[in-house]
Amino acid sequence: MNRVAILSICASAAFLLYILEMVRRRKLREEYSILWLFGSAIILVLSVKQEWLILLAKAVGIVYPPSFLFLVGILFILLILIHFSIAISKLHQMNKKMAQEIALMKEKTNHGTSGDPSIGS
């Protein structure tokens, strides 16, 4: 086993343990950790199973198999970025809707306390 394989095994195992620890401490929600766990597990498996890594790298047309690990890592990071972009978009829409509802409630209470009995209540 060469130095690159040992480094990738250690790095992916440490990252996998780090993600699990963050979930355990409730610093990372489970729904957001799934892609991180899956990505680091795939990289760990490909680091341990060198023959799988070589086979997949050749199938894709990559000459240097450890470069395939970087490709897999980059693809998982892109998936995570898309996932977070979707989550941020949903939160933005919810925040906008909530701000509009609060503004309407404030407007209603301001008219209700203005003294005019025909407005508000």
C-alpha cells in the first residue's frame, strides 16, 4: 500500500468520524449529514479497495487512480452545494413569507388601536 492510499484512508476515516461526532453533539443535523457520510464512506471504501479504485478509474479514463478519488470528492461537494442551495432557497422563501405576515399583523394592530371603530376590529 502506497503513501497516497494510506493518506486517503486516514483522511476519509477521520472525516467520517468527525461527521459522526458532529451529529452526536447536535452541531450537524442528520438530514444534512447524509451526503457527507455517504461521500466520505465511498472515498474510504475506494481507498481501502485499491482494485475497485483502479477499475473505476480505468472505466472513466483516468490514468492515475488517486485522481479518481479527488473527482469523487469534488462531485460529492457539488451535490452538497446543490442540496444547501435548495435549503437556503426554501428558507429565504419562508423568511420572506413570515416577514410579510408580520408586517400585515403589525398593520392590522396599528389600525386597530388608532381609535377609529370602523377600522381593525
